[in-house]
Amino acid sequence: MRRLSIALMLWCVALAAQDPAEATRKPVTTPEDLASGERIYRIQCANCHGTQGEGGRGATLARPRLLHAPDDQAMFQVIARGIPDSEMPGHWFTAREIWQVVAFVRTLGRLAPQKISGDPASGGNLYAGKGGCARCHTVGGRGGAIGPDLSEIGARRSTGYLREALLKPESTVPDGFLQVDLATRDGGRVTGVRLNEDAFSIQIRDLSGQFRSFWKSELAELNKQRGKSPMPSSQGLLTSAELDDVIAYLDSLRGAQ
């Protein structure tokens, strides 16, 4: 037992010593490294970021400058550690593998930018008015808090993803987003978005934007509606041209550049 404990301790120390996030010296990139980086990317990254870096559930990478990875060191850290409060996880690749992926992703930034139809200024007016988006979403610290903050959405999502989200919201529900419908023992009923939950209580933001907290002992029902979204479809609400304008506006939202 003592030998086993010592062996486990040594194994843990060795594993910690190989933390790729600490090995940040960039090696010289060879053609073989680029090929390996492409292979890793297509297996591990393309499902979210697209085979050509065009984006999807993950950020669009086919851009010369990336919001969270403006240089190679920053990209190394993003791949190794992930981005807090996002759908981007950290990865336990070796340092060499991470540098190979970094080198390949940088080649995607040389692709021709995607052409976007639509007028961003008109789209901004539709976003705040007819589309009703600002009731639930925040841009630059202004707006509702039911849906995700969109201040950097243009840097994180492709125009194809944005179109899909506007027309079929439930097909693009973010990981970690959960709509709940609950009934209290005194006859009340509330639908909202879960903010926090433990064994004894749950906190939600209801569809009016109000914060609500409940003891689970107070509830007669607690329905977790995974995959559902309170966001209505823009199909039938916006014309095709108006939809293009809103997408152009959302694509223009890149946060602090």
C-alpha cells in the first residue's frame, strides 16, 4: 500500500510538471507541424469552429485578428486553459500539439473574409425596435439579461450561425443554458432561465427579467426544459432584407477592438 501511494504521488507530480499551459516557448514550425496541427484541429476543433474556421457553435477563426487570441501566446493559453464563462474548454494536449494547432489556425486567418449583405445601421434599429432583441439581450451594458450578452457576438459566431439562431433559436441553445418551468405549492407558476441551483434551492431570472429564488421545499413542480429557448423565431416577424440587416448588425459587434 505504501509503495502504491508513493507511485501515485510521483505520477501526480509528473503529470503536473507536464502542464502544457506552463510550456509557452514557441518552437520553430515545420511543414510536418502544420500537417499535425490540421489533423488535430479537424478531429478536436472543427465540430465547433468549422472545417475552414468559418465558425458555428464556436468562434469564427478565419480572421487575421482574434478577440481572445490577438497573438500566438494568447492563443496557446486559450487552447490550454479555455475561456471562462464560455463554451470553450481547456485541452490536455501536449505543448507541442498546442503549438501545432496554433500554427494551423493562423493559416485560417489568411482566408478571404466572408461577404455580408445587409445594412448594420438599419439592423441596429431593427434589433432595438421591431425585432425586440434588446428586451432580452445586452449590448455594451444596455438591454435585458435573460439571453446571452451579444457585445462580442460578431467576434464569436459566424453569420451562418447567427441566421440559424434567429430563425431556429432552439437549434442553437448554448451549453449551460437551461429554461425551467416551476410551480409553487401556493399555486404560483414561473418560467425563466436557471442562474444557479443546489440541493436545496434554485435561482432563476423570470421572463420579465426579475431575479427569483425558491427553496425546493416550496415547489410542487420543477420542470427542466433542456434544449428549449424563450427566444421567438424571427421567421414571419422580419422580412428577408430585414433579417440580413440584423445579421449585419450582429456581425459588427466585436467588443473592444
